[in-house]
Amino acid sequence: MSLKLRDLIRQVRACKTAAEERAVIAKESAMIRTAIREEQEHYRHRNVAKLLFMHMLGYPTHFGQLECMKLVASPHFPEKRIGYLGMMLLLSEQQEVLMLATNSLKNDLNSSNKFIAGLALAAIGNLATPDMSRDLAPEVDKHLSNSNPYLRKKACLAMARCLRKCPDMVEDFVERVVGLLNDRSHGVLITVVQLMTQVLVIDREYILEEGGGQYDGDEEAYYESPTRTAFLKLVPSLVKLLRNLLSMGYSPDHDVGGISDPFLQVQILTLLRLLGANDVKASEEMNDVLAQVATNTETSKNAGNAILYECVQTIMAVESDDGLRVLAVNILGRFLLNRDNNIRYVALNTLAKCIADGAHAARSGDGGEDGEDANTAASALQRHRTTVVDCLKDPDISIRQRALELIYHLVNQENVEALTAELLNYLVLCPRDHRGDICLRVLKVVDKFSPEDRWRVDTLITMLTIAGRECASSVQSATVVYISQSSEDLRAYAVHKLLKAIRDDDGSQQGLLNVGIWSIGEYGDLLLKPYSYTPPSSGGNLSEVAELSAMAPESAPVTVSFMELEPASVVEIVEEVMNRHTCPLEVKQRALTCFTKLRERFENSADAATLEKIQDLVKKYEGSSSLELQLRSCEYGALINAIKGVSVKTGDGDDIFGANQGSESVSDTVKTAAKEALARMPVVDIKLIQRKRAERADALMEGDAMDPFDAGSNDDAAPAPASSGGGDLLDLNDIFGGGTAAPVATQNGNALKSPSAKTEAPPSNDVDLLADIFSAPAAPAPAPVATPAAGGFDIFGGGQPAAPAPAMENNLFAPQPVASNPAPSVGSSVVDPFAAPAPTLQPQQASTPAAVPSSPAAVGGPTPSSVTVQGFSHQGLTVEFECTKPDTWNKQNSLLVAKFINTTDAPLYGLHLQVAVPKYVTMEMKPPTSTTVPVTGGSSTKQVTQTVSVTNTMLGTKNLMLKLKASFTSKGTKVEHMATCSGFPAGQY
């Protein structure tokens, strides 16, 4: 025999461990299952009650669902009550067993006992499915006109559930709902108002999402729907009802905290908000009562605050006048002074939403009145600006975050300096994971409302000093752009201030180091001159003005001066940053660029020892383990020697620049090109970048494969592969025997042809990484070829020129996608002030193909849908490439599917294929579908394939070539084989 409910509760509460509790529940669950199986009817209600208790504790009780159905069908009220309670708690509307209760619900709805009918209505309001709603709606409708208010209010809630499940029935019950609004019972009134609110929401969703049958599915159709039109006629009745509640004296049945029925008032305000939206006539009818609610409601109790909050929501949603909106903002301003954090949070959240919605309406041009209302609400909020700013000092993080969101909406031309200073103060105290987002928002504020260039640059430098470690690369890039666009006087101020900030920093603010070292490299010559300026007495330069105000209370303008520095001091400061053990690799790369540019800036002002030290610092990383540092060190060393007029020889005695062979000096052309490579970066034209991005977007939409963003392209000249100077470790042109094109140098986008060029590859003398992998002889790199400069990139985006993208509104410095085939540039101060990116060695590209002759062919000729090219065949393994063109608009892209054929009588294990391509080909290789190649031709044999995507950038000039290296195990023997695949159709691959 199972326990009584109170005994089960005692045993559970007496358990000291979870294991004991689980044991008690498991034992009792077994007893209940036995009772269910033996049909012990006299214990059924007790068992369901115990199952409800177990359900509250989180234990499974699904086995008692049918018992609930049996109790619901019982003729006795106590059993029905337990059955309905169990059904509402243990079942959900997704349970198919719920359909068994439909007939019992219909019988109980027709019961003369109001409590039984009330139980059925409550169950319908909680669990009704679409089918049940459609079947039981007539019975529920009868109770809407029942003489008992107890059943009428329950019927309203049940009807709301039925209409939500069957929205197409809404219009059939509108008239009945309208008649209930004259009921004298407050309980019925609150449920009727709630039902009307639900009907409006359901009707709107039905029209907008599904079209509502005869409606078009747009917003205008909802505002003209019959349901809304019928309810709009009741606005005077709702206003009168609300006014009666406000003027009603003390009523013990409905009084809460001195306020008459606040729940009904809140429901009426919610309904008025839905009815007054986009309806001027209805809004005018409710304006007076809204003002009465806003001014007469007591705020000492939470019930009054709830009514005021709902009133503010209604005022902001309907077509109210300016004075009413100002009153609503003032109410929220009083909420901000409340000591309850919940009320302050609600006020901040509502203010931010109202201001944002008003600004959006003004921008969308919905009408002059909308814009005026938005301006009025915003101007009224400015009076509470001090209170909002004080919320930034609240210990509750949620309050601080909401205040921060609101401050962004408060910023305008008049208060931008004061509010930005508050944002920077908060930036010091906020959690680090929030700083990045705040920096981006401050950047947008500064970009939109900055009163002058000096204040903008000063603000960004201060922000980098505080949160340089967390700020995004777009913030650093924007700071660089603003400094480069400023006047020479402001550049001098910025570089002096950045040098001071770097000197005082502990090396943790990477963003500050990036911007500062770049500025020192670009404008280092300005550090050799003294600089002074007089800040305005009204403020505007943040930290300096604060210091000056503390030193000079009389507010007289004070001249701030920066002393001139010696070249050796500048170099020493940058060297100290670079030598820190915590210095990031990215900062070291920029420091090398800075040293190289300082060598040119200090050419005529520094002593020989300083110039020699700079060159030694550049050459220090020629043997670095970082490929990027090693590459920059070698290339920058060659540039410095070129400026000095010293010829740099390769291992075979040739000049690294391919000019003045056999001479100890370089030509004037090379010297001029080297100086221009280290010249100041031209001013970034944001409008030009946006126009180029738009052109690029239009070209991609039209299917044009040409890049309109490539400002230095030459249509008449044949494309030549770009390479870095001084022995390129990844140079596959000579490995494949493809030859080299005449080197072309560029100076700020103007092509300069070298006096001489080699057409034959020199003897091999450099170490090639790929040669070691394939045991093939190494090959030297061709002469350097510079690529034209292109704009529209993120300076701190990782060293890669960015591919143009469509212009984005209000975000000029968004990170851009990386170009698919960037080429390093010698004279790249225009494109990348921190030198060319390091070449990347793909694991599957490490091989050295053999040379094959290439014959030019017309690009874009007819291409078969699929071409099969033989790779190689060795010891039972045959490799074939099925070649296709994935993009019809870009003939350079090809998709090669390698198919592995096993002609032996045993499977091949450990398959591994390596592919190397020339420099003018880029490749992406996916892993094979399997490393075991089964015997080809067997039953249920699945062929092993491997996909290779290649792009021939010199299609029509050079053919596609592959160097293959395959390794596998055949019958226990390790096999390796190298081959060259060059049978691709000329001019097509």
C-alpha cells in the first residue's frame, strides 16, 4: 500500500542526501505504478496528488497522465479538482493524450456547478490546442454571457487562448467582447480588457504574418481591419472608465497602496497604447486622461510607479502632443532619482528606447511632427543629463550599461566635449571586456560631433592611452587617418603627445604603441623642433585642460610647450619599447618600419653614430625566427643601402635591384625609388575610398572580374608575378622554369622600368624550403617587382591589403575582407606603412615542379565542362585530375578533383599527396576523402578523391603546372613518387 501524501512529504524532508531522496521517490513511484496497473480507483486521487509533489521536485511523472484523464471524467468534485490540476501541470498541449479530455471538458462546461465549469474553463485557458479551441469555442462563448461574474471572467481568459490558437475566429467574437466592457465587476473588466488587448495583438500578427486572407499582409491593412475599427469606437468608454478609477474614493475591495485597482488601470493604459498608435483621433481623445494619470498618481508606492511607467509607455506610443511627451520624460527623470535599482533600470531603458525610436522616425522622414517630437523629447532629456551621468558611477553593472547606452543618444554638438569626457572617465573603471565596444562608440561620436580637429585627435590619443589594449584595429586605423589628414601643426602636436604617452606607458597598451610608433616613423622630423600651443580657456583638450585648470584656477590660457628632441633620444625611446620582453610581434614589425623611415627623416640632422645605430637596429633581425621580422629586416636594409647609394650584391655577384651590374653603387633611378618608398604616406581620402568601394561593388554585381579598386593596373602590359627583393624563399617561378618578367618598380603608383632585366634564370645558390622537401635543387629568386599602390585598407588589419567592399553607412573604418592574392610591394609606403606581408607556406604546397614550356593563348576561350588530365601512374596507383570551371565569370579559377585508382590486388594504405604550384598560381587543397585506396572495380567500392582549387593569375600567358609528390604503402612497402603534371589545355587552365 502506498503512503499518504503528508507521509511522503515527511519522508522526503527527512532525507539528508540526494541519494536518499531519490530512493524514497523511486520506491513510491513503483508503488504508484502498481496501483495504476491494479486499477485501485479509491487511491487514484491520492496517487495523482503525490505525482504532483514529485513533479514539483523535478522527477518524471509521465506514467500518471492517463490517471488524470480518469479523474477528470469522475462525477465527484474533489477528484475532478485533483484531475484538472494534474492535467494542467503534468500535461502540455503537445501531448496527444490531451485529446481524450475534449469530451469531458465539453460536459463540464455545461455543468450546473459553477466550480466544475470554472475548472474546465481554467483548463482550456492553459492547455487548449487548435482543435480543442475550435470544438469548445461555442461552449466558452455561452459563458461570456453567463449571469455569474465568476464564470464570465474565466470565460474571457479561456476565449483569449482559443483565439490565439485559431486567429481566424477573431472577427466572430468581436461584438460579444465589446458588450462585456460595461460589466460592473472589476474582475470581469480586467479580463475583458486583457482579452481585447490579446485580440488586437492576435489580429495584427495574423494580418502581418499570414496576410489574413483578404488582407495584403502589410501594416496599413492592420490599421484598417474590422476588429481594430470596432475597438476604436470604445476609446471614449475606456477613457471614461479610467477617469472613474482615478476619481474613485477609497474602496477596500480594490485598493492597493492607496490606489484604486492599479491592475485594471495598467491594463486599460496598455489597451489605449495599442489603439492610439498611428491614430490621431483616438490619441486626442485620450490625451487629457493620460495627463491626469501622469500628474495625479501617487509615486510613494510601487503600484503608483507601475501605473506611471505604463502611462509613459502609452504617451510615447500614441500621437501625443509635445507637452505630454515632455511630461513623460520628466516622469522618467524622477524615476532616475529613485533609490530602487529596478525603477532606475526601467527608466534608463525606456528613455534610451524612446530617444532611439524618435531619432529613427526623424531619419526615416515619416513626417515633420515626428521629427519635432523626437527633438522635444531629446531636449527635455538634456535637463536630466547630470542624473544620467551619475548613473555611470552606480555599483550595479546593469545600471551603468543602460546609462552608457542612453548617453550615446544624448550626445550632440553642444555637449559632445563634456559627455565624451564622462565616457573616457567611465572607460577607466568599466570591465575590460566592455572597453572595445565603448571605444568604437566613442569613435563614432568623435567622428560625427567633433568640434575641431585638435580635440578629435586629442580624444582618440587619450582613449588609446586608457584602453589601447582592448580597442579594435579600426580605432587605431581611424586615429592614423585623422592624424594624416590634419595640418602640419596638428601633426607636430600629435607626434609629441604620442611620444610622451609611449615613454610613460608600461608597454601594455598595444593600440597606443601601434599608432605612436607609426606616427614617429612618419613625422619623426617634427620631433626635432620645439612645439607650443595655447589651449582654449573653455576646455576641449581633455587631460591637458584638466591639468591646466588645476594649475591655473584663474582660467587664464596657459601655453603648453614640448621641447625639441635629439635624434638619438627618439631612436632610444622606440628601441626601449622594442626591447621589452612583453613587446608584441606586431609592434616589433612596426618598429622596424619606424627605424627605416627615421633613417631617411634624420638623414641631414642626425650624427653618423645615430644613423649607424638605426641601420644596426634594422639589421638586427635578419636572422630572426619570425619570417615577417626577417623579411622586413632584409628588405629595409636593402632600402637603406640604396638610399646611401651602396649596391647590395647577391650570392652570384649581381645587384639585388638588377641595375648597374658590376658597379659598387646603385643608379639614380633606384636611389630615387628607395627614397620615395620611405617618403611620407599620402593623405587618405575617405571619399575616394568610398567611391572605389562602390565601384567595386557595382563591378561585382555586373559580373566584371576586373578590380576597379586597383588604381595602378596597366591593361596594355602583360601581368608579371610580384616578388620581394633579396632571395624569395617561396619563388616557384624559377623552380618550374617559367622564367622571369622584366622587373618593374613603382613609385607612388608610377611605373619605372629597370635599365636591364634578365630573361634567363641565374644559377641556383639560395636555400629553398621546397627543395628540401622534394630533394630537388634550390633556385634563386627573380628580381623584385613592385606592385601599384591601392587605397581603401585597414592599416592595422594584419599587413594585408584589403579587398574593397561596398560602402557602409556611418562606419568608415570597418575591417575589410583580405584580398585573395596580395602581392608584396617594395615601394609600399602608400599601401602599407608597415611593409609587405610575409609569404605564407601552405603545408600541401611544399613541392618543386619541373619546368615545362608555356605557350600563350587567348584568355576566356571556349572551355569544356569537364576535362580529365593524367597525373601519373606508379606501382599500381594512378592519379587523374577531373578539371572544371566553378565560376563562369572568372576563367582564372579552376577546380581539380584528383581521383585515385588502385590497379593492384590489395588496398593501398597511408595515402598522402602533396602538390606545389608556381608563384603565379594560388592553391587551396582539401584533405582526401580517405587515406585508404581500395581495389578499383570491386563491389561496393567507393572511389577516393581529393579536391584542389587553383587560380592562375597569368592565364593566357602561362599554363597551369603541378608538381606532385605521393606516398603510400603497398603490401607493406613504403612507396614515394614525384611527378610533374602539365597536360592541362593551353589557354584554359
